Amino acid sequence: MRRAFYSAIVAVGLLACSLSAATVDGLKLNWQSAGNGKTTLILVHGWTCDLSSWSYQVPALSKKYRVITMDLPGHGQSASPANGKFAPDLFARAVEAVRAEAKADKIVLIGHSMGVPVIRQYADLYPQHVAGLIAVDGPLVRPDWAAANGGRGLPSPSQFVGPEGRKARENMIRGMFTPKTPAALQQRILDMMLKAPESTASGAFGWILEPGIWKEDTPPAAALAVYAGTASAQAIDDTKKRTRSVQTVQVPDTGHFLMMEQPDKFNQLVIDFVEKLKF
């Protein structure tokens, strides 16, 4: 009898999750919420990743805050555009759809890699809902490679399509690690990122090259930019010289997924930043 009772409770919980109504352009979005603090954090993953990117953050941060993770369109369990196109503001509007369904008001946005221009785009579209931004090893302001040659220094999205596409993706992902990145973590990240469909790998990467997403001005909210140990001095200088109010921190001995490599350090940086914000 007791087992049947608990099974019913679990079934109700699963049903509630499956009834999520958050959509953007008719695309159903997958998201999760943990914790019930007064402050809400929304964590946004990077290119071909999913909400599991933040598995080292949710348990720690949800002790103090409400923590929302989500799969962007075309990633994880969220639906993908039928035409394979990712408009510059699609991801930002997806974040807004989740925020609205979660009934959060002021939020702190944390973005990793491609998720950084996503949260910046969101802050420009919905500044009334943003209390702060945390950029994790991604461009919060227009980087020099985007300013010069229209971003042609980046790989072409076409490299990720066709018989050699998966290998090109794998090579790019492996370049995000350092010799100190644990082998098990490398494999976990590879499995996650290579799970994304080819259409997302090429379409979402093309989104990164859209000129409309890059900003020259200071973000419309307090911001923290956290860089991996592998980040170039130029990338950090770009942020410092093109903004006035952004705090920058570099975490030594980390690769691109610094929040997974040194979660305790990263989580404390988040807490220290959030606790100073005014809502």
C-alpha cells in the first residue's frame, strides 16, 4: 500500500513536469526548477550543450536560491525549429518564455559560452527583469574577432555537416579541454555535445556569427565575467575596455567548462556576486 502511494506521488510529479506550457514560436521548451529562495537564477548553457551543463551548480546554489535550468531550442529535450534556423533573438525569447512560466520577476542570468550572448540579448530585450548577469567564458561584449572580417576567424558552420561533420565537432570540443581536465569529465562533455543533432550544430553556430547580437555598450545590469584559465588576455581586455561596470575574474588551471572543473570555486563566485545585488 505504501509503495503504491509513493508511486502515485512520483507519477503526479512526472505528469506536472510533462505539462510544461513554456513555448517559443510554437516550440516546446524543457526546463527544471530547484530550490525556493527569493532570488531566482536562470542558467543558460552553450552551443550543443544542455541543462546538464549545470549539474555541479544546481545542488549547491539551490540551497540559497531558486535555480532554473533549461534546454535552449534545438538542444536537449527542447523542440527544434523545423527550418533549422536560429534567429538572433530566438534563444533570448525562449529564456523569457521560461521566466514567465516560472513566474519569476527579477532574475540573475548565468550564461556559458554561446549562452553569454544569449543572456546579453535577453538583458537588452527585457531589462526590467534583469538584476544581474554572469558571463562564463564567453563574450559579453563584441570580441575583436567579431569586429574584424565579419567573424571569419571562426570555423564555418558547414564544417559540422556531412560525413566529416561529427569529427569536426569532436575536434573542436576537445580543444576546450586542458591536460588537467579529468578524462571522465572530458568524456561526459563529449557525450553531451555530440548528442545534439547536426542541424543544431550548424544552425546554432551560424547564430553566433549574426552581427546583430554583438553589443558595444555597457550591459544594462551589474555583470560579472568569469574566464577559464585558457582565456586569452585579449578577451579579458576586450571586456574591460568596452565596459565600465563589469567585474572580471579568471580561474586558473581550467578549460572552457570551468564551472564543471572547479565547481566550488565557481559557485562561490556566483554567491559572492549575487549577494551584492540590489533587487
